[in-house]
Amino acid sequence: MLAISRSEAKKLDEWAINEIGIPELLLMENAGRSVVQTVLKEAVSAKKICVVAGKGSNGGDGFVAARTFLSKGFDVEVFLLSRVVDVKGGAKTNLELAKKLGISVTELTDEKDIASLETFLETSDVVIDAMFGVGFEGELKGIFSTVADAINISGAKVFSIDIPSGIDSDSGSSGKVAVKADVTVTFTYPKKGMLTYPAIDNVGKLVVAEIGIPLINPLEPKRKGIKAGEGTKPKSSEEVIDSEIVAALIPKRKPSSHKGSCGEVLIIAGSRNMTGAAVMAARSALRVGAGLVKLGVPEGLEARISPDIPEVITVPLSSTKDFSLSAKALGQIVELSKSADCVAVGPGISTNPETVDLVKAILSSGIKKDIILDADALNSVADDPSLLKKSKSNLILTPHPGEMSRLTGMSVEEIQGKRREVAKSFAAEHQIVLVLKGAVSVIAGPDGRSILNITGNPGMATAGMGDVLTGAIAGLAAQGLNSYDSAISAVFIHGMAGDVVASIKGEHGIMATDLTESLPYVIKSIIMR
């Protein structure tokens, strides 16, 4: 999947309408109906709908939604930020249809008109933001700014069509005011600006809906045997992980498969008060299909861990007095790594000085395997990232913004402002695969490649999620995926597992162990699509 620019979105619409011959009204109909379908899933108890629309095609999508809501028995009214006579094209057709069906349409052309909107908002369950689409540039001013404020403080659940009004679809920037959506329904492809900080907070949950534009089009790379569309992926577009990409990467099981042919993972993890991190990482590696997992933990903790995960071989490693990993464990780890296909280091290991020395020694030990560094393993090399370049391993780093700040010396704010650029630069400089975690994770490779991930939700902002991801990457790498592919597959599957859990339990109270148990089901659903 691509993340596209404003100009690409315009080109795509023009191609679909003018060259392929798909009627604009059909695309608008599909767009409006997809918004209604999303509302029915995300706001099941809603009864009263407020549609706030502009005069352009985004407003036209809103008029279709209003008409569809009416047909389903909802109480719906439209508030138009324009005069009716100024609405043109397909939007005009759908506005006239809405009026013929008896839907109230109130013109908002002056600040004094806002009172009627505010009154309706007081009792509305859902607001549909259809003011501006991806063509918007600049900032909301005057009545548009006032209306956006009214929407934001209304207390209703806000659904934006294509992009929250006031957000620039290329840069993600906005003026002082922009609509803050709970859910954004965008069409065909996500837009580049909505995947940046801080715009992502305005977007809320992102739903990408298909509205009838062929997914073989001028924006997609040419595919063998397919003549539709011209050219390859434009330089300005970005790639987003989707289920099609991951389905092609997940290892296929042969009838003759056995645990030895499905990959061996070695996880170096745990300390006195962090045994849970070790368990979660190990269990996750098994849940994504690794055939055998060995878990190296500080000596004295293995008896505490083994009952929690009997399927794992727990190996005691040289320990400090406070039950952290000792630098003396290096020889044991090197020996264990010989039979392993992938090594993960970091979950719960602490920053004991001896453990820090151990991590650095592992990097310079000559182990020629995929090695994943997470959590305190990242903190261990933060004072000397040049160690990463010297390692003979294929390194995969999984920092969150705070850890990335320590690795780069940049502030978290700087990193969040240019996540993709920072990730690509660091990965290329140190010749590693980097997973910069966050609401839109960035995966960057040593060769300049990068890809974005949009699965996952705010409910995953809880302890242990990183340990589950580390185990998932390790489990997939052990099965034969290269370091970049194992990272992008695991990040997508991990986020999708979070979405599955949230769809059942909601976003409050999700635990990392909930995700671990759903990983096999997510993989099954991806393979069977």
C-alpha cells in the first residue's frame, strides 16, 4: 500500500474518472457509504447525526452519508458552510437529493449562524466532518475555525472524511485550529500528512476504505503481465505495510516440517524484577511459529521462569549478586548462539554496569546471526553507537522515541517531527534495520528502504508491548526471513493483534499478554485472505 501526496490523490481521481470512465457520482456514493459503514461499527449506539459540510467534493461525500443515514432511520441534519447555490458538480447533485428526501440543510455563512449548529451538536451522538478534503492548504480561518472549535468541544464522536479539516495532506501541518477526529475514513490510500506528528493525533483511528478506484493504477509499480496504468511508484509516495505484503513473507509450512526446520531462537533477557519481559518475548517467538526457543536468564531466576513457559528451554547464565546478567556470560551466549538462527537481547536485562559491558561484548563477539537489540540493550550502547557499525551481525534495533533520543542525542520532539528521516539516516549510517516505534512505526533498512506501519491503537500504550514485538521479530527471523522482512512482518502482525484485542475488549486495559495469545489467529487471517 502507498501513502500518497495531494497531487497524487488528484491524479488518481482524474485517472479513474477521465481515463477509466468511473463516474464521479459513483465514487462519491461509495465514499459516503463507506463512512456510514464505519460509523455503524465504531458508534453502535448512535442515533443523532450532525453532518458539517463544505461546498466541494468532500461535502458531496457528506451529503451521500446524510442520505444513507436517513435511510437507516437516523436523525440527521446537514450544516453547510456555504450558500446552497454555490455548491457545484457531483456535490450539488447529492445535496439536491438530500433536500428532496427532507433532510434539513442549514447554511452557515456568518458567525451569527453558528448558534443553530451548536444547539444541534449539544444532543448529537456523531459529527461527520466533511468541510475540507485533501486539497486543503493553509489554515482554518473565520467561520471555518469557529466551526472546527465547536466540533472539537461538542462531546460527540467525530468522524472525518478523507482527512480532518484543517490538516495539510502533504505536510501534516495545521494552523491554530483543526478538527480532532476520533476516526478518519480515508479513501484508497492513506495520505502522507496524516501519518506525521502531530497530525496523527487529529486523525485518530485511521480507516482506509476502497471506493471503486482500481488498485492497479498509475501510482502503483508495474506488475508482471498487467498493462493497466503507466509508470512506476512516484518518488514522492511512501510505502505502507499491508496484509498482501506480509502474506507473501510469512513462511509456508511443509508437511515434513519439524521443530528443527522451523527455526531456533535464543533470547537473552530478564533480571531480578523483570522476569515477565523474558517470558513475554519467549512466548511471542513461539506464537509466531518458531520451532524452538532457548531463554538465557540470570542464574537463580530460571526456577521462577520455567513454570510460566514450559515450552521454552530455560538456560541459566552467569549472574551478578543482584541477579542481573554478568559479563562472564559472554562465552555461554556465544556457544548457545551457534545453534540459534536468531538472537534477541534486551527485554528486562537492566542497566547494571556488568550487563552493559556484556551487551557491548556481544556486539563485538563475531556472532554472525540476526541480533535484535531492544530495551536496555539499546540503552547499553547509547553512549557509543559506533559499536553498531563494528558488529558482524545483522542488527535489528527497536527503539521507542525516548530510546532513539539517547541513541542520537536528538530531542524526542525533533525525532517525532521527522521520524522517517531520522530512522532512514540512522539505519543507513550504522548499516542496521531500525524499527522506530510509535503510533506510525517506521521501519528503515541499511540500503535506504523504509516503510510505514499503521496497524495498532492507543490501547497498546502499556508495559510489555515491546517485549512481545521483540519476540515476534525473532521468531520470524529464525524461520528464514531476512532482517528487514522479519521486522516489517512482525510490526504489522503485532499491531494487527492489538487491533483484534481492542475490537473485543476496547482500548482500556489491554495487556501485552492479550496480544501474544492472538498472534497465531492474526497470522492465520493474513494467510487466508
